[in-house]
Amino acid sequence: MTGGEIAVRLTGRLGPRFVLDVDFRAPMRGITALFGPSGCGKTSILRAVAGLHVFSGSVRVGEDVWQDGRTFRPVHRRPIGYVFQEASLFAHLNVFRNLTYGLRRAPKDRSVIGLGEVVDLLRLGPLIERMPTHLSGGERQRVAIGRALLAQPRLLLMDEPLAALDRMARDEILPYLEALHAGLKIPILLVTHDMAEVERLADHIVLLHEGRVVTAGPLDTVLSEPGSVLAVRRDFAAILSGRVRMVEGDGIATIDIDGAALLTLGQGLAAGSAVRVRIAAGDVSLSRSPSTQSSILNALPVEILAVDESGPHERSILLRTHGGAAGFRARISARSADALGLAVGDRVHAQIKSVSIVANR
């Protein structure tokens, strides 16, 4: 293992039936999502990394050994910040004193981020004198994140931080999580079972099922690999990194993705900016020849890399732009796939109905 990795290998039993047996690595940068259905072991892994639960195995963060066969560093000696589903603020302290509590428990020889930076990053200035009872759910969670950051962690652990919020509050706090990603060098392990959060926030994914790792790797790689277990989901979407080439007067932006040009609405985008693009498999149709009269703006020449079953009557088709490495999928009926005679290696045209900008990078 190099100094730039988080390495986790854990085995153990929870209750009479559930066995955890995981081994994965994650980069010491960006957001790694621990993703899977409820009960697959995500929170147990996070608690073990924090030192709150003891399993056999090892936990290493960079060159620091937090746990192995001879060593177990207790939770108070692990430089972590932990954000729970519920904000769990001190009810008798205002926002300022909740934040500075995090500073008081920070190691004296480690300074990652200052109070002023946290207040600016999470827009906490207007809230600084308020008591927790006078905060919304999203505001409380922002304060909890700020308090965790001010503990000067080497690793930030977030256990479904949006799960207790309603949709409006989630939409309110997501931009702040994106700001953490863009503005901080602290790696984040994020537990979630919401694919939309993964698409919007994660760089790396560890896919879990019944206490075991199904696959792990960079998000775009895991989503585009042939035979991906995620590809059969009806909400499947590819997440591709691109850069804005231009924004025209009619509001349409051209996004360069691995040499291919995609058109989308460009509100709020600037030429040269890095973006994340979401292409839902259900928004992609295939044609043997390009359509000359259509309201669909994107019709890309692509090669078929894989044809996977997605239920008895649907097919998930893995596609790649000509000469590029960017992969995305089309979800079509089995009848359409048979009628077109689609097979691996065929060159067809992908008509993309809607391209969403997930996040500015």
C-alpha cells in the first residue's frame, strides 16, 4: 500500500447471522461512497474505521496504522471527524460554541481548516448566535459538519448525513457538500443508499452487498464496466467528467467529454469550467443511421461494448464514443435490440434526449 491510500480489511460477526468480510482501498482525496442497500454493513464499516466497533483486521490511513493484529488505536486517538444522520448538536450551546467545541478537541500540532474558513464555506455567519432549537434541519447538519471539520481530521466520516432531511433540506445542503469536495483536501468516506447522492458527490465507490464488497473503484469506471451490477437498475445513469467548450447565445452549452461534444442547457456555466455530466440510460435511444429531423440535440456515433440483460424484456447496452474511453449505457426493450440486431462491436448512433449537469467541478 502506498501513502496515498486508505486501506480497510475487516472481518467479524454482527448478531447470529450477519458476517462482515470486506477488503477495499480508497484514495486519500475526494469522496468515497460506501453504497448498498440497508443492512449491507455500510455503517458498521464506518464505525470500525472510527474505532467505535471492533472487528478483526486492519485499518490504515496513509502511512498511519490505526488497527492491525498488534495495534488498536482508540477512537480518541484517531484524527477523524464524524457526521451522523442526526446533527446531535449540544442543545445548551449556540452555533459559535458548538463550532469551537470541535476546535478544543483538535490536536495542537494539526491545522487543516480555521474557524473563519468553516463559517465561510458552510455560510454559517448569519447563524452564529442562534441556538440549535432555532435552526432548520439543513442548518443543524451544516453546523455539525463544521464542528467535525474544526476537529482538524485527517479523515471525515459521514453516515447518511442527508437521510434525516426532507427533499427541500437535502437540496439545500447538497451544494455545501459539493463545496467541501471542491475546497478541501480531507478525504471523505460517505455512507449512503441513495444513488443520486453517489452520482452528485462521489469520486470513488465501494459497492456492498450482505457484508461483502461487490466491486470498488473510481465511480466512472465502476458504472461503465461490462457486466456492472448497477447497470440493471432502472435508475442507472453514467457520470462523465467534461469541460465546457462554449455557451451559445441561445443558452446551449457544448461540453467536451473525451473528445465527444455533448449539448445541454448551459445556465450558470462558463466556458472552460469543469463539470460532471449525468446521462440516464433511459434517455438514450439507438439508431443504425443518424436522424436528420429530430428535436433531440445529441446524436453521437458510438460502438457497442456489451449487451446485458436488464430483466426479461429489456437490455442494457454499454456504449463508447468513437476513439474515446468514456462509457455510458442505453436501456431499450429486448424487442428493439432484436429488431436492430444489436451485437458487441456494432457501430450505431446514440440519441441522447437529456444531458444533466450534475455538478460544477
